[in-house]
Amino acid sequence: METFTNAGKMINDSDYPRKRAEQISKIRHLKLDPQLYKLICEFNTIPYAFTLQCCWGHFLPQGQKNPVKMNELPESMEIETFVYRIAYIAFCIQHCREGRRLLKDLEQMVRLNPRFIQFGSAAWFWRRQMNSFVLQVMPDRFKLCDWIELDYEEALKTQKWRNALFSQLSKRIGRESSADERTDTTISPNKIRKPTQEN
């Protein structure tokens, strides 16, 4: 994203409980990408974390009169170039022992492939919510962009690491959600609008 920066330094925020409750009340009305629905539900049961915004990451074929957004690329295709809209998840972590531990684990997600996966903060989010961070998937040389044109081969690689990141993130957040005795049950799959599956 255009405002992507190095991860900000965590600071105390006495207003965290109010901000979390306010954001979660908005999440119930957001239109989520179907692929991220379960992840967002589970993320927001963790009392020392909540999500801000997310996108699965989409591909639009170039050279077509009315290009159709693609969630997954086919194994072979005649189209040579795609517009890739960045995959990311932005979230806030509370400055506490559990929050710092979770944040450290999420930061390690970059190790899957640092050439395609970045961890940091976004200035736009931080101005509105301190202690906010971002995991995103974008070829590293384009990490400051919201979208970029990619050839088919690089688009396939980007898709591979997008899928890998969200798969590992879902497992990690699932463990965190089920292990914490203070799990917030105010957010559950039946309390967030379930999206219509596409593609």
C-alpha cells in the first residue's frame, strides 16, 4: 500500500478497549472477501487484537474490454498481463504481554518468503489507530503500491504466496483464539455478515 512503512513502535493506549469495541461494531456490517471470513471472525475473538481492514488480493486480466476480477488464476492462460490488487490484512494489537507475543509471531510470517510477503505499519492506519500493523503480499520491489501490473508468471508466484500467507495466518490465529480463556464471544461467525462466494 502507498503508505506502507516499517513497523511502528508499540505504545500504551488507555483507550484501547473503547476503540476495539467501536471497530468491532463496524466489522459486523463490512462486506468481507469470502476467503477471509473465518479468519476475520477468529481474529476478532482475541481480546488483545482486532482487525481494521483486509483484502484477499485480486487479479484483473489486461487487454479485455470488460475484465472480470479473478480470485484465483487458472493453470494456463493466453492473457499475458494482469493488474494485481494487493492482498493484505491490517490489525491493531494491544500493548500488553499477550499482544507483544502475538505480534512477534505475526512478524515471523514474513519468513515464508520475504520476496513477496511484508510486515510493517501503514501511516494512514497509524494516524487513526496507534499500534496498528499490516501483513501484505506484493513483490518486494512494489511493496509501496496498492496495485501493479504483473506478467502471468509473476502473478502465479504472487498468488502462491498470498495463499500460503493466509493459510498459515489462519492456523496461527485459530490456535490463539481457541487457547485464550478470555476469548471474546461477542464476535462469532453468525454475528458477521456472511459474504457471497465468488469464483
